[in-house]
Amino acid sequence: MADYTAAQRVALARHAGRPGTADYIAALFTDFFEQKGDRRCREDPSILGGIARYRGLPVTVLGHRKGRDRAENLKVNFGMPGPEGYRKAQRLMRQAEKFGRPVITFVDTPGAYPGPEAEARGQGEAIASTLALMSGLRVPVLTVVTGEGGSGGALALAVANRVLMLENAVYSVLSPEGFAAILWKDAARSSEAAEAMKLTARDLKTLGVVDEVIPEPPEGAHACPEAAFAAVDRALSLGLEQVLREGDFAQKRYEKFCGMGAPRSRREAP
């Protein structure tokens, strides 16, 4: 694992060339059929999802979508979903449960959209109900944190039986800049905040928040996307095999999240 500081990993997680959900779907899945709309209000392009095959197995796959440039980012709201995006995700997850398909999610967002129009349309409720739905799904759920995992906007797609995280991804309750601005009234101390927040994959694996750290090329996933795709494929395949073998998906997921924050000796007890 490359010896980067937490701030450097934040920069790599935000790199514009970093592979995103659409790239992983194209590289790892076949027969992808995109599904749009929340059936209540509108389509939210910041969540990409549909049905596909993973190594021949029918699955539902979805995740946050960022753009490569300003025009694309404006189209997908810089990867920050509104309530319609989370309700679309719920629709796909319910469909997956109905037909017994595993759910695979990719997380890469600075957070849910905080604008007044999103709040007016029920952003908080949409995130909360997505968390509740994922908690009780009776099909296996696997999550890969590929870039930024920001706040409830990320967690809403990450209540999973297995949470995998790329080496240079980050996952936290808010951005280092926001942390520094709130705690020290100085956003310029974001590098210091990044170290204190324990938001790197290595830190979160130690804390029991994620289950596996997926290695990246030394310069980051953007430097050699094919190597990143292969590493994610290996981890995802093994994780799915393990989860399917364990069974009792909702109960295992419940036990996993209840165990977070417990002393390590209790987490590791047989």
C-alpha cells in the first residue's frame, strides 16, 4: 500500500480521471439495462442504476455518477443526488428483492445535494428510508467505495453485507474542509483535519467500518484503470461468494452494523 498522507488520498479520491460507476459497470458487467426515474417526480442522473449480469449472475447494480468535466458535472450535479436519486435507488432495490437479485452499489459522492429544493422535496426522508430499506433487504448487498464517500449521501447506498473500499478512497461524515471550518473556524487546516478524521481505507479497515481494502496502482486508479477494474473484480467476486455462502442476509447485515464501534476483541469473537 502506497505511503500517502490522508490529505493526499483525499486528493486522489477526488481526481477527475478516477474511474466511476459507469466505468466499473462497463468493465465488469454485461447486459446492463439502465432504469431511470423514481416514479414520483423525475429522473436524477447523479444515480446510475439498472439490471445486469455479473459473471453470468443477474444482479442489480447502481451507484453515484460524477462527470469528467464541468459540463458533465453540471449534468449530474457533481455527483450529489437529490431525493429522486435515492428514491430511484429504492425502486431498483425493491425490484431486486422481488426477483432475488444481489445488489451491488458503487459509492462516490461528496454528499447528498444540500440545496433548498432538495430539502423541500424530502431529502432527509429519502435518505432515511433508503437506509431503512437496505437494512432489511433479504438479498445480498455489496458496496464498493471507489472515490469520495461523503456523509449520509454515501451511507445511503452502503448498508451492505460487505463494504469494500479502494486504497485511495475516503469515507467520512463530512469533508476535511468542512471539519476544519466547523472545529477550528479555518478551512485551510483541512490537511490536519484529514489526519484526525481517520477517513482513509486503512484507518476504516482497522476500525471495522469496511471489510476489505482493494489495492490500487501506485499513482492511483486513474493511472491504470484496467488494473483497478481487475482488483475490484477479484474482491467483488470473492465477497459475493462469501456472502452467498453465509446466507441469512438481512440478519448478518444487522449484526455487522450493530457490531461497529464495539471493542475489537468483541468484533473478532467467533
